[in-house]
Amino acid sequence: MRTIIITGASDGIGAEIARQLAAAHHGQVNLVLAARDENKLAVVAHACRAVGAQVLVVPTDVSVEPQCRALAGAAVAAFGGIDALINNAGVSAQALFSDVKADDLGWYERLMRVNLWGSVWCTHAALPHILAKRGQIVAVSSLAGLVGVPGRTAYSATKFAMTGFFEALRAELKVAGVSVTTAYPGVVATEIRYRGLNAAGVAAGSSGLREDNAMRVEECASLIINGMDRRKREVVMTGRAKLALFLKLVAPGVVENMALAALKDDVKPKA
């Protein structure tokens, strides 16, 4: 029976991945759910157990390295190994760099600790056990980790860093039979876009992106699971995103204009 760790599993994409994995495996999966909010984790765990999954809840702040190592240790102690790690925990942010005061720049570093270092620490702690199973690592990055998005200098920096780390790790682990899948969602209808940090480093309470065509969280989670099951290198989720990546190579100015057009008018840079 496979053992899968999911970080950021209390809501949004992580919670939906957990529910879909539990339903798909008909009791033949061990899920280790990690996030800071134990009460929300308990709700997700209840839904997964209701369809037969074995579930371990491990309250975890991935920005704290010892907690990442304790998470892997708890999974091994409970289930004897780790087959897959889904690095999903993350924090969003929206702020024009020119609007961030010098005294507030510290939140750029805090964002990096969650989005990059949380993934690095969890992966390092789980890796010996994943190697033993010739298992899988999944990193939930963002389209902002492939195309720089205005108003997302901090967020794009963390996600580009994730992209580079997991791309290099994929090459390192190829001969060991461990797959590394990086997923690049665009705008997804989850609460993370409202909890993203603003220029002062506090929750903005709204999204700066146009959301007319936001992807349903159920579809996003399904695409990530499909990519993991097929051991795909990358999961780019929409035709528009794939077009943007092609245009970035041949007409980067067009991609910049596309990125600016994705912003709501009240958050666009002013001349």
C-alpha cells in the first residue's frame, strides 16, 4: 500500500488532491496530511477516511526545518516508508516592488522559506525513503515560476527557484528511478489568492489577477494526480499557458504584455 505525504493539505489544491487520491485508491493508500491548521486537516482527514484511506495528520509549518524532518519521520514511523511526496504548501503575494518599503522587505525572505525552503527541507527529509521505493516527488509550482508576472516579484522569485531546484533534482534522480513532476497551475479558484501578502507583508484580502477563467480546484488536482501517475516531467495546465511559454522564446515582449493584461486595472503599474 502506497504512502503519500501532502503538504498544504488543509484546503485548496492540497486538500482536493488528498480527497481524490483517497477516492481513487479505494482504501489502498496511506495519506500523511500536513499543514499548520490542525482543525482544517481533521476535516480533510475525515473525508479521506470515509472512503477507506488510512490517514495520519501531522500539523506542520514547512518554514521550520525541524518540523519538515519530523513530518517525514512521522510518516515512516506510522507506515514504514514513503512512496511519494507532494510539495504543495505555499503562500502567494501581490505587490509592485516599488510599493514595498525597505522595512517591509523581510516578508520576501519569509515567502522564500515557505515556497522554496519548505519544499527543499521536506524533500531532503523524505528522499532516502523515496529512493528505497523508487518513488515520486511532486512540486506544485505556478505559471509564475515560468513567466515573470508583474506584481508578483516575490512570488515569481520563489516559484522560479522551485522550478530550478526540481529540474536539477529530476536529472540527479533519473538513474535512481525516482520521478520528479513539477506542476504549473495558473489562476485556480482557491482561497490562497485572497490570503496572498500585500506590499506591507499582510494578507491582501483580494486577488490582483483577473479571474474570469479561473480553473476549478477539482480540475487542477486531477491534472496534478494524472501527471504524477504518468511520471510526467511537467504539468502545464492550459493551452494559453503553453502558448505563453512558446512565445517567451520567440516574442518575449508579447508575453510581458499578456502578463500585464492579466492584472486588474487598479493594481497595474502606473506611468
